[in-house]
Amino acid sequence: MATQEIVETTHDARATLRNEPVQARSTARLSALLDAAAQIVDEIGYERLTTAMVAERAGASIGTVYRYFPDRIAVLQALAARNLERVLDRTIAAIHDPANETWLPAMGAASDVLVDAFRTEAGFRGLRVGDVLDLRPATTERTFNSMVADRILDALIERFGFADSVELRQRFEVAVEIADALTTRAFARDARGDEAFLAASREVVASLLAQELDRG
């Protein structure tokens, strides 16, 4: 699965798990721990999260947390990985939706997925897909956003037949960074998102990409 490959080649979040769950009960327990971590991130930010808080919120022992995660950083990385998988899966599905007949509405739908994640996905506003995590050295030179940009562009190329190029990928990564920054700003003081910043994000990204994609 492509989203899982991205997770493994960035912060190796899955590799930080002490015991990869193989049974439904273990999977449910891990999900409950990540849900608890997401709620805490929403309430106090990722910087103050501790494994003890996660255990208490999930109604689990601290030993259960350490069964899966060696430390708090691993918890956050796994949560970021889950955010990434969920958002990318929805984004790719939106791009391939037959209702979006050209790249512009497809990108609009992809933007709507990101905004919806900010509004409804617990922990997403504070952690997003993990690029805010500067708590230990990155395992690669690439950021999560860079990997996200490549996957979204791959989907657009597959759907609409654009010619791939280094220049297009560079411009697309810039567009993703702009969208991330402006969307983050939109939600900095408004749980629903400041529409002026959300509209600016859509307009700037569309203008930036039109210079390349309308020539494709």
C-alpha cells in the first residue's frame, strides 16, 4: 500500500512499535492508545504529551503503552503516521472521483479533505502529518509534506495524464507547503477555520499550479 510505504520511508513510525499487533484485540488496543494520544494533543499540544497521560486517558496501564511504544516520541510518530495514512487515502480517492472531471475541481476536493481533517480528526490540528516533530533527527532528508506532494501529484498524473517533470514536482511541493501553512494559520484561532485564509490557500495554489498543469 503506497501510504504505508511513505510512513515507513519517512519517520519509520511503524518500526518504533515494540510489538506490531497481529490480533484484533491488539489492534484495537493500539488504536485506543492512539485515539487517547490524539485527544491529548488536541487539548494541550504534542509538546506536553507523556506516556503516562496516554495510559490514563486510554484506561490502560503504563506497561501496556510501553508494550507498543518505547517512548513518547514513538507515540507521536505513530499518530502522525496514522494521520498521514487517513488523509492520503481520502485525498487520492477524491482525486479519482469521476465527479471531478478536471484537475482544478480534483485539487479543490483534495483541499476539502485537508480542511475536514483539521476540523474533525482528533489531534490533526496540532500534529498534522508529523512535520512539526523536530524532537529527534529525521531518518531521511525528505519531509512528510514532500512525500505527500509526490503521492498527490502521482495521482493527478495517473488521472489526467500530465507530463511528469522535475519542475512540476518542485512547483507542486511548493503548493503543498503553501496550502499546509495557510490552512494551519486558518485554524490557529478558529476551530472551524478562518475562511479568508482557506480561500487564499485555494486561490494561491490554483494559480501556482495552473502555470504548469494548464499547459499539460
